[in-house]
Amino acid sequence: MTGAVTAIGKGVLAGFAGTALMTAYQEAVSRARGRSATAEQLKEPRTWAEAPAPAQVAKKVSEGVFNKRVVKRQAPVITNVVHWSYGAALGGAYGLAASRLQRNAAVQGLAFGTAVWGLAYASLAPLGIYEAPWRYPAKALGIEFSYHLVYGLGVAAAFERLD
């Protein structure tokens, strides 16, 4: 049991590292395209449909499960809390799996990033936050996929360093 708890703890730390790397990469891609992902996430959205996915998920859970209203001005804070929490929590899952698999970290990171990307579409499309992946242009899917590969590789590298 102690080994599993340790692996999850290391995974959570690695998840934070992977999330930081992914966030920096998202910002770099955004700036190369003449925008700033960070600035966009810090603005209050005009509508909930324009809010980042993490804020939309939190709104649905808060209002649907806990019957607690969420307002648009909370979206920037909620986006960041959910983004970082989700990245850390998935890192914990990675840590548990990686401690049992003992395979090449790069391969595990790429597989993990791919799985997280697939999980996003599998969970967010039914909620109406994302469209089905085949409804997006290939370039947009490729960019989104690359974010998750960077995250997966970052988690795997950080986990390996912590080990």
C-alpha cells in the first residue's frame, strides 16, 4: 500500500510539472498565432459557451450536482483551478500505472498524453462542451493533440526524475 501511495504522490507532483509544461507550450503556440492563451483565460467570457472547457465542466458539476450557481466572472479562477487540479489528479493516476508497468518513460508519456486527449473528447463531447473530434479541422485537432502529448511527456519525465 505504501508503494502505491508513494507512486500516486510522485504522480501528482509530476502532474503539476506536466501541466506547467503544457500550459507554457499552449501559450507559446498561442503567441506564435498572434494571441495569448493566458490573457484569454483571464478574461470574463461574454457567454458560458465561450468559457474555457474547465470552467464549463465546473459550472455543470456545481449547478447540476451541488445546486450551487456559478457566475461568468468566476470563470477565469475556476478555469485555472480545474486545469491544474485535473492535470495533477491525472498525474496521480499516471504514477500508479507507471510504477507497475516499468516501461520506457517516453513511450509511456506519449501513450498517456494520447489517452488524456481521448478522455477529453470522450467526456466533454457528451456534455456538449466539445464537438465530436471528427467535426474539427485536422489542424485544430493536431494542435490540441500536441498539447496533450507535451503534457504526457512532461508527466513521464518528471515522474522518472522523482523516481
